[in-house]
Amino acid sequence: MDTQGNMMPVEVNFTPEGNLWLAQCESLGVMTQGNSFAEAQKNLAEALLLFVESCLRRGVLEQVLHEAGYEPVKIKAVQEYVKEYIPRQPQQVSPCHV
């Protein structure tokens, strides 16, 4: 499934827990873990991608994002319009992108 061309900044959190790192995107309810910080980052990126792809397949992505506090905006990039989701409320955003 093609998710290229769409961007959405999301806030993510990483927490050490014993021998593991817990990773979550609270606004979307996506969580995972890893044996290292790097593995937790990789696992969370994959989990977020799978979450978005699942929502797209079921035709509920816009509804889910709206309920999570995001709204679509059009931006002009390289003479082509792409859809980007931004938070409705200002919030601190990490550099992780889906």
C-alpha cells in the first residue's frame, strides 16, 4: 500500500523499563517495545506504519485522525499538492514521522 507523499508529525515517548525500552504514540494508541532504544524506535516506526495502512484499508484513517485531534491541510510541494496531517492543538512534536 502506498503511503508515500503523506506526512504526519506525531509525538512519541520512549521509556526504559527493566531490560526493555517501551515506545508509544499516545495520541494514536500505538505501543511497542524493544531490547534497545534503537530497536524500540524501529519497532514503533513499523507499528505506526502498519496502523496507518490498516486504517487506510478499512477506510477509517481520516475519522481516526480526526478523533485523535488531527486535521488535514493542503500544502504545495514541488508543484504538487500533498495531504499533511497536523495537530489541531499546538503540541511538542518529536522528529519521528510516519
